[in-house]
Amino acid sequence: MSYSIGRVKWQQAAPLLKNIREKVFICERRIPKKVEFDQGDRTAYHMLVCDDKSQEPIATGRISPEGEISRIAVIKGYRSKKVDKVVMQALFRIAQELSLTEVYISSPLDKVEYFIAQEFQPIGSVYMEVGMPKQRMVCSVSSAISHAEDANFYFTH
């Protein structure tokens, strides 16, 4: 499989990014549309992955200027292809370009131990998001980069 990945602006690529996120988060994960698409989309840096053969969008992810990584979504038929790793590595490079020292995610409680194994550490209290308990997890950019090859991130909302 070959694919292309690129940084895109929300204002130009919103239809493609929405297509992926609607399939993964709204249809599969039952996240309400009003929660899925938020104000963070306008200011975040987005990555878009397209299948070179079909030219279809297959994956996306975003990072805020403050270092929050979220909305990592990979279309079902491509999840075994390690596309999520490519998205994460690109987001970590953006974090480096922004001179960020840390990145953070909102982890479902059942994935906290997994993210600890990837060098993320819990920070703050557990909170509710879309009816799900979440834990904010933080990691240095250098540690995140070194663990990106082994990690699996594709359902990070």
C-alpha cells in the first residue's frame, strides 16, 4: 500500500477531514457531531493521509498550537497498515517546529495503562467528555517521538 500524507488547513480541507472523522467518530464511535467538530479545528494543524491508488482520504489527526493531539482517525480498512504511526510522527514533528516540549492527549480510562507504556503520564483529575471518563496524559516530545513506531493511536478523540 502506498499513501501520501500532508499538512492541510481546515479552511481548505474540511470536507475531506470531516469525511474521515464522521465515518470513524460519529458513525462508529457514536460521538455527537456537535462535539466532534469544535472550535479547535480552526486553529489546529491537521494531517491528511490519502491512498495513492484510490485517491481517497483514509486518515487524519490534529495538534493544537498548545500541543494537544486529538482526532486521530483511520478508516476501518486501513487500521492494520500502521497509518496512525505516520500521522503521529507528523504531528510530533509539528510539535518540534512549534518548539513545544510536551504534547498531551485525552485518554479513555481503559487506555491509560497503554499510554503510560508509551511514556505518557496522567496529569490532573479524571473528567467526563461525551459521557466517557477521560484522563489527560502528557509526554515530552522527545519521548513521544521515540515511542511512535511502536504505538497505536487511531482512536484518540
